[in-house]
Amino acid sequence: MAKPGEYPWRDRSVALVGSAESLLWSDFGPEIDAHDIVVRINQGAFAPLQAASTGVRTDYVFLTLTGGSPRAKLSFLWRARRAATRGVVLMSEKGRTVLRVDLARFFLHYPASWQRELIETLGQRPSTGAMAVDLLTRTLGSLDQLDLYGFDFFRTPDIAHGRNRVVAHDPAAEETYIRRTIPPERFHASPKAP
């Protein structure tokens, strides 16, 4: 496992897989699994994965630990660690301290300064998906290494729990940011609902 601050995907192809339910209506699974590294976001890593649509590999889970008791956060982290073959990357600075221990000392993580810059760009607290895009675009050698799947900007529920909670995010601002950042041929939109 890489040490905190060392991102092991710099020269690898990466599939960043969001958890939009619309991904289930796609046939992206084999394409996703063909990448060197498959990254899933939060509870999307815990959903039942399907070879045809979602792909079945999970190398890294990009995880935000917010809310809940210390025990709940550690349980969530443990589940993510079990789902990921290579590791967990802690995202939002909020919630990374559990029982007065900053877990970023032990895990790869998204720097708080980058998160603050993204908040300024979006004008709102970013979702883990937006932070994941920012982290990967800063740490990959080229944007041609990154493909996005399962992002529909909260138009469909999350495949892990069936809810569509936007909370404090701005879906329109995130869509504008991501579509401006990621080349169109690297953004793989799922089909509309059947």
C-alpha cells in the first residue's frame, strides 16, 4: 500500500465509478474492469456489483467519513477497506478525526487545501465525486488516463441505498465543473431509464 501523500496511479489508466443508479442500465462493466485501477466512491463500493453494467473490480474506495459515532465511522472505514483490493483514500477533511486521531496520517487522502479551492470553484461544499475528479486530475500524468462512469449528477438514486440525497451540494455546478474538466470522450454517460 502506498504511503500517505503518494498516489500510485500516476501512470495508470483509471476508471472513476460513481454510484448513480443509471449505471445499472449501461453495458460499461467490461470496459470499467479493463482499466489498470478501478475507483469507487463511498457506498457505491458496497452495492451489489454486476459484471455487465457496474463492473466487479474495486481497487480503491474514495471515502468521506461524516456524521455518526466514532464506532460507525470505523465500521464504515472497515467495510471500505474490505471492499478495496488496494486501499482507501479519505476524502473530505470533515470527519477524518476519530477519537482525536487524524486518520489522514495513516491513509492516502485528499488534501484539505485542495478541498478549500474546490469549494471556492463550486461555491458550495463538493460531493465526494467532485473531490475525486479534482484529486485524480491533479495526480494523474494525463487526463487521457481517466474515464468517468456512473455520474448523472443526482438525477437517479444511489445504487447502494436507493436514496437521492443532494444534501448541501449543487448538482448543476458540479456537472459544469466536471464536464469542463473531463474531456467529453472520457465521460461515459449512462443511458436514460428504460
